[in-house]
Amino acid sequence: MRLTDSTQLPLTSFGHEPFWLTIAKALFVFVLLVVLTLFTIVFERKVVSWMQQRTGPNRVGPRGYLQSLADGLKLALKEEIIPALADKPVYILAPVVSAVPAFLAFSVIPFGPKVNVGGHETALQLTDMPIGVLFILACSSVGVFGIVLAGWSSGSTYPLLGALRSAAQVISYEVAMGLSFVAVFLYAGSLSTSEIVAAQHDRWFIITLPISFLIYAVAMVGETNRAPFDLPEAESELVGGFHTEYTSLKFAMFFLAEYINVITVSALATTMFLGGWRPPPFLSRVEFLSTGYFPIVWFLLKVVGFIFFFIWLRGTLPRLRYDQFMKLGWKVLIPVSLVWILLVAAIRTLTNQVPSSRDRFTYIALFMAVVFAVFLVWPQKKAPTEEEVEAESALVPVEQGGFPLPPLDLVVPPMPRSLQLTPTSPPNSEEAPRG
């Protein structure tokens, strides 16, 4: 393994720590996620109220900052209602399946350099593995099973439709998310999160791989079912979506899983593209800012910046139609990701195998000339003529394969006389049954 400085521990050091130290780090990660969830809920309500020029939460605690804690306690103490048609074992298991992977995904996120705790040198990271990023993607894939099971086990139509939407959404945007990481793997030479952070000690990957960052920024919003991609919970169409039939603590677990997923994808974006816990490159030479416990501040600031990005989208953009949403994922993000991976792989190959800058420029110019020639030769679609437009606009009878259309001269028939009411005669004044 390559080590860039003394702040990084080798990958083989994970798993060989004292048991009490592992428990302490696991407890710290759990508390950090819960506190960040409470903060994110209040932060979202405050920011959206500021954007919409209205009053946000201001009653519970100083300036309303304890509102999310009060909401969590209220949800936990509310009466629990289970639908009569629900499949109870699956109905109870679904929130657990959705919440547990959300916590597990954060276990491989590095939030600080190595430190000394009780005479033991340890990294501020619960664990790491050679395929750490794939572990995060696997946890996000398992989490969607909780959503699908919740919709299916509720015994209702709208939750089932929301669950099916969520499954299609996660599959679509997880492909684009995985492809956005390939270029990072090529530059870092590893799938380990700690080694990816170490590879950004001189330059963050957001500067080296801006297209990958933009693709991931869009994919992470679709992956977490957040506005404007909150199709599984479209209130105007599906009431509350997959968790419509859930109440009390089970609904709170779905709510908790959603916000923890937002925090996890924000932390993953920080790790993959913003140098993780590392300070900006122009401050990296200051030892105090890049060693010890202070780098946790850099990590949290970057994560809060991404959380603000989520809230900004929710407060400004309208919800997409489902066909627009799928078109963006399959016809834009995935093709662009594949072309970008091809370009990054070609540039990396030229950089590693062609030492001369002049030869590299020649190869790149030759490639651009070939691409330009292909675009010139590629047949262009001709504009339709007036006859073709008229033919397409003409109505085709249903017998010939056309669509059934209502008559254009439809007239609403008058209301029957028996249903008309007059001011002088109250309804059912004479016809009311007697006796």
C-alpha cells in the first residue's frame, strides 16, 4: 500500500485493535449519526423557512433548536396502528431492514487521521476494507428492500406503488453512482476509502474529475429519494408513499433511515471528491489543521455543505415527472458516465505509458480529429415536411390502430328536471316520506 504521509495507517491495521476501542468508535459513530440527524431536521426547516420568508420552528428550546428532539419523542410515544390486511412479520421487519444498513454504511467512512487513544494508535474510522466503497453501495442496495417490503406488506395500493417506484429509482441511479466512482478508482488505485482520502493529499478529485463529481451529485439525490426526485413519496399522487400505513416508532425508523442516508451520501461525496477529513491543499502544511482531532471539523463542515445542497434543491426545484426522471438517469447520466470513463482511462494510459508531452498532445489531437470527422459524417435527421406534419396530426380511427379520442364537439347534457332545485321549494319538501 502507498502511504502519502504519517497521518495514515496501513489497511492491515484495521481489525487488530483492542475490543474496548472498537466499541468506543462504534458508539461514537452511532451518536454522531443520531446528533447529525437531529441537526439536519432542524437545519432543513430553518433554511427552507429562510428561503421562503416565513417563520420556522421557534418554540421548543432556544430559538426552536430542540424541535427535532421533541418530534422524535412524540413519534416514539404515539399510538401504533397496524392495518388489518398487513402481513405483520414483514410489516414489522421492514423498518429494521431500512434503518440498519443506513448505520452500517457509515462504518467505513474515515472522519479523521490516526490519533493516540489510551496508548493505542488508531485511525478515526470504525473499519476499512479493500472494497470499502463497494460495501457502501451494497448497504444502500439492501436498504431499498426495506422500502419494497414496507409497501408490499401494508396491504394497500398506494404504498405498493411507492415501493415499486423506489425500487426502479434506486436501480436506475445506483448504476450512475457506481459508474461515477470508476474514474476515482483509476486515479486512487484502490477501492478503500482511507486510501482514496490519502490519494487526495495534493489535489482533491473534484478538481481532477469534475464530470464524475457532477454525475455523483445528481445520482446521490436520486438515490436518497429527495426532492426533486422524491417520486416514491409524491404526496400529490401517492399520499405518503411506501410508509403511508406506518405510525409511531416504525415511521420514525423510516424517517431516521432517510436522513442517515442523506448524511452517508454526503460523507461519501466528501471522501471521494473533497479530500475527506483533509484541509484545503493550501492549508495542508499547517500541522495543527491536519493532525489530531481537529480534522473532524473539516469533515463535518464539508458534510454540512452537502446537506445544505440537499435542502437548497428541496426549497427551489419542483418535482420531476416520472418519465423525465427515468430519462435523466438512463439516457443522460449513464451514457455520459461511460464516455467519461473511456476518456479518463485513455488519459491515464497516455500519462503512464507515453512520457513525452508532445506525443501525448499528438494522440489527443488525433482522437479529437476522429471524433469531429464522425460527427460530420453522421447522418442528420431531416426536418419533417408540411405534408408529413399534416399526416401525423390527422386523426387515425381506432379500427386502423389509432387512439380512442373523445368527440371534439362534446356538449354536456342539461341537468334533469327532477334534480333541479328552485329557491321557493326546499329540497324534498313535498316528496319527503311521512310517518
